Amino acid sequence: MNLSLRRVAHRFGYQRVLEDIDLTIAAGEAVALVGPSGCGKTTLLNLAAGLLSPWEGCIDCTFQRPSMMFQQPRLLPWKRTRDNIALGLKACGQTRTARHAAAAALAWRMGLTEDDLDKYPSALSGGMQSRAALARALAVQPDLLLLDEAFAALDIGLKSELYRVLAEERDSRHCTVLMITHDLMEAMRLADRIVVMAGSPGRIVAEHRIDVALAERDECWIFARTAEFIRWPDIRAAFALRELP
């Protein structure tokens, strides 16, 4: 299984937002898309999810159970947390008892309580909503997980918890991940490959493969590798960083 984008271009009206995108993601791989705001990262993710159709080029996705977590939690306000988490399972035809049991198990992994499951989204903190949104995305046991700056608004402690859950998911089910992040250290922590975008229209300008196992990436390694990464001329040019002395 894989996700392949070949010579993909996209536009909104007369504005071209993506140009000549070639990207292949293999089963079990985690790829982070990084780049300045406005370079088309979210558009590329929406194309990969099938939420948009490209103006030019071809997208071939052979994954069977894609799932997406948006930048905002986007929980349905009229449904309780339990039913929000179980939404995809209901669409798959699972019984109410089965999907509620699965939702409760996932909620526990995310640090949500039984009381939290009975609440509507408006009664949850922002962090709790993000936990519920990730649980909803994982409930269908995706073989492709798409993350749009899913951890951007979270505090460092909650980020650490959800990083752990994501690592467990990849380890146990070999889930493929395509994620957008503005946090280069997050990309260095979670990804097997970092793809750098730049420009308007957006294009891929660099790639960086990480061969160190997730379990071996301690804080010192992440800080040092990220500092090395941002010294690359291609990376500095993509983010319009001033030249180092």
C-alpha cells in the first residue's frame, strides 16, 4: 500500500497554490510536511485525503482506512464526547454497544474519564477536545492517519502524552502518518522523513530522511539534530531565514 502524488498542481480560482508535487509515502512510514505559512501544506493534505480533487496530475491512494485529525478538533457540538469518538465506528455499521466500548477504551488511553465521555464538547477544555479528536481519528484503526497541525495549540505536557499514543499506534498497527507541523522539533521527533515546502505556488524544495529509531530520539538528540537541520541552505531559504554569520 502507498500514497502517491505525481505532478500534482492545484488552484483556487485563478490562484495556483501547488505546482509540480511529486511525493510517495510507503506503508508504515511517517512523513512530516513543513514550510512557511501559505505554501499549500493544508491543501496538499486535503488532496491526499480526497477532500479536494487536483486540477492537474494524479493521486493514487491504496490505503483502505484513511482517517484525519484537523487543526481544530471539529467535534460535533450536539453529540456527547462518547458519540463523537465513536462517529466513524457508527458509519462503519458497528453496534451501539460495541462502538461505545471502543470509545471508552480509547478515551482511557487519552486520559479522558467516564465523566468526560458524558459531556458535550462545550464542557471540555481545549486539550480535552484535542484528545477526543485524536481518539475519533484512531477509533477506525486507520492504515493512513492525516494530521493537520494536530498538536499546535497544546501545552508541552499534553503534547508529550499524545506523541506517546501516536508512537504506540504506529508500533502496534504500523499505521502510516502524513502530518503537517510548523514545529521542526516535532517533525524531528515523530517523522521518518521531513518534506520541506516553499513558494507560492507551493512546491517541494528539500527532503530529509531520519534513520534513528523513535525510541532512541531523546531530547538532546532532537535539539541537536533540529539545530543542524535549520542550518541547511535549502531550509533557511524555504523559511526566509537570514544567512548565518
